[in-house]
Amino acid sequence: MPVVTAPSEIDLTVYPDECDAFGHLNQASFLSLFERARWEMLARGPGMDVFTRHGTWPAVRKAAINYHAAAFPGDVLRFHQALTHHGRTSFTLRQTTRRVKDDALISTAEFVFVCVNREGRPTPVPAEFGEFMGAGSAPRSDARRITVNGVSLAVDVRGEGPAVLFVHGYPLDRTIWTPQLEALEGWRRIAPDLRGMGQSDAPDLGYSMATYASDLAALLDTLGIERTVLCGLSMGGYVVFEFLRRWRNRVSGLVLIATRAEADSPEARRARDAAANEAREGGARVIAEAMLPKLLAPGAAGVLVERVRSLIAAIPVPGIVGALGAMRDRPDSTALLPTLGGLPTLVIAGGDDQLIPVSQTTAMAAAIPGARLVVAPGAAHLPTLETPSIVTDALRSFLGTLV
Ligand code: MLT
């Protein structure tokens, strides 16, 4: 059978009978439209009978809908469907609705399904459905789902050996580490999507550096890992500092990339709030356009720009808003730096980083006793992707000193 790529975008028109007396699309009608978009997607793919053909039915176990903006009769809404979890008998679909004419984010939702037979017993998710939904996302299929602190995280776990835990920045996901995850054989490489980012669950509330750090500690517990090398990029570095304050004895080595120890200035805090409002109003795409010129050096290859753009555009708005609040409220970590003597540390800076200037990263390295510093020329804020071999080589040689 040919592989069919999931038609992940379905356009549906809002009709007057779906609206309230003020002409707003009614919240209960949203539920129907989300369902209509799912069936329409199946109709254009393996058929609406893809479940019944296999003697099973997808029963909704959980529905969580966020309403971001009103929609009106005549609006054409674009429903985007993505499979964010595929278990043996259950799966999760994330659906996002935008108005076609102005690209406004209208609603986001997450539906958890359990496949059941006529007796109501859980039955396997039809492979045909999984293949259909996964056809466009094959490179990301290496994620495991691990629930920590009540939140399901997507985690890339590869290889055997001493552990290295990779913590991505904002507003990004674990795929910024792909070149390093692929290359660093001999180590157990673990890269989660932080809560609210990538394919992890994105609760509406509950974001702070303490929560992110506690998710990482719980993740290590679940994987049976007592000690790890901790590697954080930018906001990932802020999380790493919080982890060190709480669980220093679990850290065997430290890698800080394009990050800083200082807290936000009052002006930076105000900018976080303004960005959160922009995300609420305009969605992740607005954040992507604002961040791209700061994340990547001006000469970055088009394919890399597009990859990072679509990565950011897929980050759930609650995760963006939550991360902005967590960064705004993070404590200053400069006093921690001189206490890190004895902990092998590598610091990597992007030579052309505009977000966190190389001078700031260099000063941070100088304040950590014995830290090595590597500057990646030509990279801005994402050296793991912009100059992957410089970062991988620096990591490989640093990790080599730890064994
Ligand atoms: C990041 O890359 O994680 C953020 O840009 C850091 C920040 O905004 O402070």
C-alpha cells in the first residue's frame, strides 16, 4: 500500500447556527468542528472506517480546549492535526485552529483517545492509522513518552554509557541537539522536550525554573540515572543552574552553551510580558518571526532558517507564555558560579550571538573555576545547529576527560 502523508490541515467554514446571540462561534460547536476536522482528515487518507475495519473505535478519554480568540459566521478556520503520542492502545492528537484570512490563533486542543472493542476493552491502535499520521514526522519517531510530575514529556533517549542530559532553550525543542545526539556514541544521550515545548504536554499553568528542574530530576529517576553530565543551552542553562542549586550531587559535569547567569533586568522583564501578550494574540508564528533574526546568524542557510521557523511555529502558546514567565522570574545565579570549582565545566559561546553576547558568556566562564571556553565563530545563538561540528567536537573532547 502506498504511504499516504496525513493531510494535517483541514479548512472548515463557521455557520450562523454554530454561533451564540453575539455571533461568536459557540464553545460547544468548537468540539464538533474539531471532530469534523479529524474525520475529514481520515476521509482524505485511509478512510473514515480505518478504525472499524480493524474492529476498534477511538473513544475520547480526555479533551482539553483553549479558546484564544472569537470566530464569526463566514470565517474559514484552518484545523491543523498532529499526533503527539502513539501508545499501544491510546494516542493523543493536538489540534490547532487559525483563521485563514488573518492567521489569528483561535483555539488549541488536545484529545486523548483509547481504542476499544465492542466490549469496551482496550485494543491496539490500528497500525494503518499510526503510519498515516506518522508519515510526515518519521524523523521524530525516536521520542519516548515519560510522565513526570503529572506531565507527559517527549524524550529522545539514545545509546549506552554514562548519562548526558541535554536541555534546550526557548522557544525550541529537543531537536536543536540532533547533531550531537547522533554523534556522541559511548554516552547515554537524553534530550527531553521541556514541558510546554515540542511534543511534550503543555499545561496552561505551572511553569518556573524550579518546575523545569524538578521535571528533569524526576526524568532521571524514571530512567534509573543517579548522576549525569548536564548540558544546557540558553534557557536550558537557566534550568541547569536551578538544578545545580537543588541536586548538585547528581551532576558529574557541566556544559553551558550561549547562556548567562544574570537575572533579567527590569526592562527585560517588561519585554517578557510584552512577548507573552504577542504570543497570546498572534500565536507562535509571531514569536518565530521575532526570534529568528536573533537566533541565527545573518548568513544562515535557508533550510536551517525554515527548520527553526517551523519548529518555533509548532510550540504551544501556553508553553511559550509559561517559559517567558519562568525566565522573567528566574533568580540571579552569578553567586553560584565561584562555588562550581571541582565540577568539570565547558562553556560554549556563539561568536555572533546577539541575544547573549559572547562577552557575557566569556565573563561567566571566567567566574567558574577551571571552566574551559570554546567560541564558535560564525554561530549566533544556536551553535548546536549552526556550527554543529564545532560543538560536537568540543563536547566529545570534554566528555573524554570525564571517563
Ligand atoms: C533562549 O534561547 O533560551 C532564550 O532566548 C533565552 C532568553 O531569552 O533569555
